[in-house]
Amino acid sequence: MSFACDPDGLKLPDAHFIGGAYINGPKEIEIRSPSTGDVLGSIPCAGADVVDLAVRTASEALERSGWATLRPRERRDLLCAWADLMEAEAQTLAGLEAICSSRPFTQVLTGDLVVTAEQIRFFAEFADKEGGALVPVSDDHFGYVAEEPYGVIGAITPWNVPISMAGWKLGPALAAGNAVVLKPSEMTPYSTLYMAELAVRAGIPDGILNIVLGDGQTTGVAITGHPGIDKVSFTGSTRAGSAIMENIARTGIKPMTLELGGKSPMLVFADADLDLAADCLDRGIMANAGQGCVAGSRMIVAEEIAEALAAKLTERFARYRPAHTLASEAGFSPIISETQLARIDGIVQAAVGQGAELVCGGCRFEREGSFYRPTLITGVTEDSPAVREEIFGPVATFQTFATEDEAMTLASHPTYGLCAGLFTRGLSRAMRLTRRLEAGTVWVNRYGRSRDHILPTTGWKSSGLGSDLGREAYRANLRPKSVLIDL
């Protein structure tokens, strides 16, 4: 096999990163390659004592370095230097991400890393351009609203796009003057650790960014329940988000940002450009093998074009070929683990058992690694597990509608409201239905983000609280303080 990155040449960091240095611990958690199933190494699992060390280190670093009160332009310059260094070390970062994740090396190199560096610069620019506000009060008073950092942010990121998710959390938190204790997924820690190392090399003070390794049950609980954590920011499943809310409520009130699961609809009307729609629906569910909270997993299509669109999708799905994530040419992504693959297949088979029909897929690729075939399911009802549950795999349901109101009824999900896609040539319909769709983000005649970082991502219903990205994310890392002075 031709590798774009030599796996034997990668030095895999396998320790916590606290106070600008790697801190070893007993290796308790195995990390496997989803491309082959091979064990790559092991990492420690931080208990309450290690988390406490990281939180105290972050708090002391804020006091010692003056990061929160640093001249804003200096903080901006240091973050931009970090972004520059990430780009300079892109080959290493992309290799560390691809070797243990579902992300192909070439896509990380040309996509994830480029966008993340841009996002860090985007948030860095807020540091010296956003501030408080004067407020109108009586002439014998002086009133203003100051905005100050929280202090220590506890962040937890998922395994599906590690570099991107770390950038979502770290960019606004650091730009606003906070310190961070971040736990990456125990399945994909390597690139996040190296990002932290690069931050110190770029001049960000030791202890401002700390990485603790471990699982959710031990390390995640210790972070979200620690009294020294001033705010929590989490991206992951709705079930895990609910557990975090419960733990915070039990151990002490603090603000939180939760970007959670999705079961996003993609609606195609009869007047849509079918080739454009087919391409967008294809990418919307098959990107990263469907392992994304924004995956467009529910296709809702006008009856008169359903047969033609299903044929176009089946043709596109048949083109995918799996490949090792370090291969020279990007292939179809593996599922992150055998456990997750079994869960995906279980939901598919349960739907079929309830009367659904497989148009294509419905089984794994017969090769090494955890690869599942692109799957399209028809004949589903609203109570089908394939419609109700977030599958997090390359599986889409295909439903049809006769009227606009029926389309809206199918699009509404009892639990999720993260994203939605809408395909139509009618501007009036597009404007009308974007208001009716119950989702924090709606894409029209496209599906997925652009590099316009000013647009926030916001979950409705059980898809989250607060926003990542956009000006909203920066402001979410600051707390207001009202000041009134007698003159």
C-alpha cells in the first residue's frame, strides 16, 4: 500500500499535557486503527487527581502570565502565530489525526487543518476588536457593561473530527482570555496533544492550554464536576450532554455550551436541480462515512422525482471504495470502532425487521478494518429506529411527500433540531420554509458549512445549548459585568 504519510515515522504522544510538559501516567486505554484494527498504543486515564492538577495549573497560569489582562493585540498575535505553526507542521498533525481516526490524511491536510487555522485567526481578531458597551444612564452617573473571561474553561471534544473540534473550543476561549483544560476523545487524542505542544512553541504561556486524557465516565465527570472549572463546553452525543448537565447540576451551577446530536432532514422539491441535489445529499450523508452530528441522514423527497433521485443516489453510493486513512489517495472512511459498526448494523437490521427495504448497502465491506457500505433505506415509518435514532454512520432513510405541509411534518423530529437542507428553485418557498424548519442551521441548495466562520452553529431541541463558531461563540466565552459609577 502506498502511504501519504509514513506510519512508522510518526511519534505518537501518549501522555497528559499539563503546564507545557507531558505528564505520564499508567497506560490504561488502548488506541486502535479503525483502518486495520491494529493496536497503535495506549494512553493514561486521568482521574480526579490529574484533573485537579490541570485545573490548578490553568488557574495559576492565568494569574502568573496575565493572559486575561494581556494587551489584546498581543494575545491576537500569539494565537495567529499558533495558527501559522499548525500550518507549518501540517504534515505531522494530519498524520497524527489520520492514523487513529476516520479522517483521511489528504482531507485533513487540505481541509480540516486549513479551516482550523483560519478559525483560530478569525477568533484571534476578536481579541482587540470586541469589547464592552457604554449604556445610557442619568447625567450624574456613568454606566457601562464590561465583558470579562470566565477563567478556566473545561472542554470535551469528540472523535469524529478531532482537530476541527479542538479549534472550535480553543479558538474563542483563548482569544477571550480564558485558560482551558481539554479532554479529547480517548480514541483520537494524538493530534490534539500536538496542537497543545505547538501552542506553547508559538509563545502561548505554559499552563494556559492543558490536555488531559481519559474517558467520559472518569475524566469527563471529573472535569465537569470540578469546582475550579468556570464553564463547560462539550461536543458529543445528546445522551452524554444530558449526563454532563446532570453532573453540573449535582456538583455546582456553572454555564455550559453543548453541541449535541442531530438527525437532520434534507428536503428535495420537484423543482430542484436534481444533479445538484443528488451531489449534496450524497456528500451530506457520506462525508466521513456519516460520522458527523450534521449528517443529512433523513432524505425527504417529492413523490414525482423520488424514483429518479433514488437512482442517482444509488449510482453515487456504488462508487465508494474504502481505503486506509493514511493512503496516498483518500478513500471512503472507516467506522471509528467495531463497537460503533455493530451499533450501526443493529439499527439497520432492526429497521429492516420492521418492514423497511434496503435500496443498497446494509452490511460491512469485506476487508480488514471497520468499513460499512453506503446504505439507503426506504419504506420506513416515523417510529423506525433508522428515522428516530442518530446512527452516526453512512446510512440514510428515504421518504416521500405529496404536499409542502406533509414535507414539513416529516422533517420535524421529536428530539433533534441541529441542521436541515432544502432544495428548490423557488425563492419564495425557500424563504417560507426556512422559517418553518425546526433547526438551528438551514442550508438552501447546498449542504454543509463553508469557510465563513461568522455563522454560528446552534442546536434546537435536544441538539444543544448555546453556539459554537461565529461572534456568538466568542461572546459565550465572556461574562458581562454591569458597572454604575456616581459622578
